[in-house]
Amino acid sequence: MMRRTEEGKKGWQYRLRMAALCCALTVASWSVLAAPSAHAAVQIQTEDEVTKVDMQGGDIQISGSNMVWFVTGADTTRQVMYRDLKTNQSKLLTPVKSYKRELSIHGDLIFWADKRNTAPGEEDWDIYMFDLKTGKETKISKTVGHLGSPQSDGRYVVWGESGHKVYLYDLKAGTEKVIGDGDYPKIANDKVFFTKYWYQDAGYLYDVNTGATTKVIVLDEGEAFRSYAFDGTRVLTFKRGSDEGGEDTTSVVLYDLKDMQTPQKMVLVPPFTGKNLSHAALGDSYAAWTQYVDGVLQIFAGDMGTGKTWQVTSGKINQKDLFFDGDRLLVMNDQKKLVYKTMTRQEGQEEGGTTGQSSTAGTPGSWNSVISMEMDELVEAEIGPDGGVLEARKSGISLNVPKYAFQERSKLTLTVTTAWDKALKQKVAANSHPVGPVVKLSWKEATVKPLTLHIPVDVSKMKPNQVSKLSVYAFDASAGKWEDIGGRWDNERKEMVAEIDGPGTYGLQLTDITYSDIQGHWAKEAIETAAARHLVQGVSAGKFEPNAPLTRAQFVTMLSGALKLQALLGNEPSFVDVPKSHWSYVHVEAAVQAGLVQGDQGKFHPNEKLSREAMTAMLVRAEAWLAGQPLKVTDESILDAYRDGAKVSAWARPFMASALERKLLTGEGMNIHPGQVSTRAQGVVMLLRMLQNQGKL
């Protein structure tokens, strides 16, 4: 018995130290914190309603209009007091004096740990409940042990046993059972969140309805949960870690557990040196937490719609308790009166203040120095062979990971920054400008498949036809320049979608290029789009020569560049008339290796004018190459519908028929002009049509 008593004392001392860090959490809804753009400044207006309610006592807890707290006697025993916030009437609930701790309330049900039944020298605690509707006090725990931290969602109650076991109590059935190894469980909506031990690096979710337990959060090496709260789908935690110098750091982090396979992570306050974060709460639109400023515990808030953060209180007393009622924050003034702070978001020109997330460490006790606002959203997830999605909720930017892209679980990070870094912006070409935020992606493990980046676009701020000139760019740090990686426009979702092969920095850019000789030309829009997407170039300063004949080498170069073909160059050229010294040599070799072109008795005839049927054959082969499928056999009788269908060369008939069927090729009236020389404008239009058919634009 003595051994258990000594262990109990150690456990009690440990739990006493940690109890002050526990935070109550009430959440109605959540979205990722993100800063608005410079054109959408936001101010938060606060209206205070000072009540006559005294915030006296210890461990104050509020649920709706019910408030409970402990009053402590000279002998350190405690009793539970109750106040109706509507009438401000108070009464004593528990006349029995005993050692009590860890008070909580849900609706009309009040819970705490009580030592009234424990013999002197023992460290056993029981769990008690008081029902405000019936006025009845009940001991609900059946197991003898060092129990504590009771929490309820109205149907069930959970508590822990000295860091070893988690218990679930069914209020209706009156039954109790062990659901896992751990401590400090939180319950909401039939879900229980707990860690194995307080400073462990993993979080678990237990489903009351299925009985399944899932490991949902795995922290990095050296990180640990310092304290946390839970609302059924989200976990708010003060996460402990260390910086490069080995100093302890603390950060405020939200985890979204809706998808338990790929939980989302949102950093509200990035790591800074110190441990002075405490209580936290979430309302409908705002988050709040406490931090010491000049030795006084103050309340800070964050707008979860815009990312704006601000200091709520600046009084002379410690803000030890805070709660939300919708978007009303309950705080205490210097006279220890309960104050309802109703916060409303207003659009307008912002003067001063800060928006977004902190991204650099600050000095504890000087909150303004913590907020530098370099990033607006940061989300993380572990994704394995089953694939998944990493999404920044506010901006809507997401990274889709297909199945088997990763051969083992990998930690991915997505950072969204609204304001472009000056150095990155200076690298944007003169005829281009950034659209939307900068996206930074990171992971360590190699990928065997491309990932898909989705970047929404506010089309209301764009001129007609500008969407077609958007492209996704990747920053090449070694070369110090942005590279166009293409992307396609999803008109239904109003977003650009691009395949990426690795981590890096990405952003949307809009490019405006035009030529003096295409003004009024029927293909003007197509040529400008192709130029903006770096698929074509002019032939001289400011001129495109849209009606000039297109040569075989010119079109192969356009096609190879559009498909981003890479050639494996050998010792001998594939064609005797395209030597290594020829300007189109690399592109022709790439097209040969991709199966897009064929020669004629060892020759390619690069300077020969390109016929309509030859161009069509290259494009049909390109479609098959993009689709990763062999050429489909098409009924050639479709050619008979055109007057000049019989003039199509025998070798080109399958390609022309396929192009007509897929609407890659359209006739002019009742003719398709198979032998007609293609112009540069016609080549651009056909190239864009092929890329659009394959979902590449």
C-alpha cells in the first residue's frame, strides 16, 4: 500500500502542475486562418457588455447561462458554487467540504474529482456529478484509483487514471469501461481524444459508436503536446518543441481530424521561445488564447476568416478563464466583473494592426514583436501510398496526392503567402505579373508519380480572355528564375491545375504578349494565348507573321515545347537533313523518340512547308502520347462526308478521320483541304485545340 501511496503522491504533484494548463474548448465552426489581400483589409470592432456578475473563485467554468466555480476554505477543502448568469443568483451546490479539483460543466451537468471517500494517506480520487435539473449529486466512478480530468459531451463522461488509463462512462446506462491507455481525455460528439502520456508525441481518437481507436496525430521528433482541447473534429494544442539552439519553444496549432487518414494542420502561432501560453477557446468565427505580457496574463484573439490577430485585454489582472458564446467572448475586467465582448468583422481600409499568422519567433511578453505576418496559411499532413489531399481551407489551394505517389508515409507542408517576397517578384518577367499568392510545398521522400496543385482564381478581378493567359510557374532557385510549367483551367471550379514533380515554390502569373501584325486577325486571341503560355514566339521584333506558311521544323518545335518533351541525344542524328547544328535538332529528336514524327528515307525535310494532313497526323499522335494510349482505330468513312475526302493521302486517312471524330479538325464548309499548306496561325489554333482536348490548357 505504501508503494501505491508514494506513486500517488508523485502522480498528484505531476497532475497538479499540469492541471493549470488544461483548457476548455467550445467550438461551433472553424476555417483556416488566412490573411486578406491588401485590397480586402479587415477591421474587428468589439462591443463590450459589462455585467454585474462577479468572477470570483477558482476554476471558473461556464456553459450557456450556467457558471460554476470552486470556493476554497482555510483548510484547503473546496465546495462547488453555482450562478445563473441570467438572474445573477448564486447558490452552494455541494455542502460537503472535501478536496476537489478539475471542475467542468456541460449544459446542466457538472463534474469534478473528489477525495471525500479516501482514507488519510491515500491518493485515490473519485469522479462526482451534479445535475442542475434534479439537484442531485452522484458519485459516478466505480473504479478505485487516482482519477481526474472529467469531461462530458452530455451523453458520456471521460476521465483519466494517473496517466495510465482512459475511462468512458455512459450517463444513460450508468456503465463504465476502459477505452485506452493514456490521460487527460477530451470528449465531444461521441469522439474521445487523448495522448498516451502527457508529453508523448502522438494523439489518438476513439469512436464511441464503433469502438475503434485511431492514431490521428504524429508529431515530429522532439515535439510534444503541452496542453490541448477538443471539439469532436478539431484539436487545439500548445505544442512544445525546440529551436536550432536547443531552446524550448511553444506554438499554437490546430488539427482538423475530419479525414483521419490525412489530418490537416494549421499553425496559429509559430514556435517562439518560452512556455507562456495558457487557456484557449474557439467561437463561431474567432479563436482566443492567453499569454503573459509584462507579467500579466492577457487574452489575444484571431479572426479565423481573415487571419487578423489582436490583443483583446490589457488590464492589470490575470485572465485565467475565457469562454465563447457564439462570437461573444467572455472575459473579466479589472473589477473582476464578467464582460461579454461581441466581435464583428468589417471590411475596409486597415490602419495599423496585423493580419495573418506569425512566422518568426518573438520575445515572450511582447506579443506585437511575435507577429511579423510573413505567411497566411500553413497546413501539414502525413500522406502515404493510399494518397490524400493537403488543403489550405481559406485560400482553397490544395495539393492532390494520387495513390502510390509515395511508397511510404511522408510529411507534406503547404504554405500560402499573399504578399510576394520582393526577391521573387523581381524575377518575374517584364510582360508578366503575379496573380494570387505564393505557394511553397515541401516533403522529403521521393515521388514516383506527379502530384496535382490546385490554385483558385478570383475571375471577377480579371478582364475577359485573361484566364487563358494564366500559367503556373515554379521558381528555379539554382538559376534564379521562374519557369512556366503550364497548367490547365478548370472552368467549373474556377482554378488552375498543374502537375508538379517535386517540392518547391509555385505561383500563378498572367502574361500579356501581342504582335503588331495580328491586330484584327481572326486568330489574334489564340496567338496571344499561345504566346502567353510560351508555346510560340514571334519571328521578329513585334511581329508574328500569322499568314506565313508553317514549316515542318517550326511546327515540331512548337509541339515539342508544348508537350515539354525531353530528348535523349545520341551520337548520330535521326535524319541526315537535321544535323546537330540545325536550330530544330533537339526538338526533332524529342519528337522522334515520342513517336510523333516519321521521316522519309532517312530525311525529315525540316524546311518543307507543312501540309494540313501532316500537321493533323502529328497532333493525333501527340494526343495518343499524352493519353498514354495507342492510336484508336476510327471508321474512315467519316471522310466521305467531305467533297475532298478522297484526296487525303492513304497514310494520313486514319489520322484525319480520328481528328474529325474528336473535333480536333473542323472542315471549311464541305472541304477539309488535306493538302493545303498550313499557316502559322492555323498551326497555333490546332495546337491549342489539341491541348484543350487533352485537358492541358
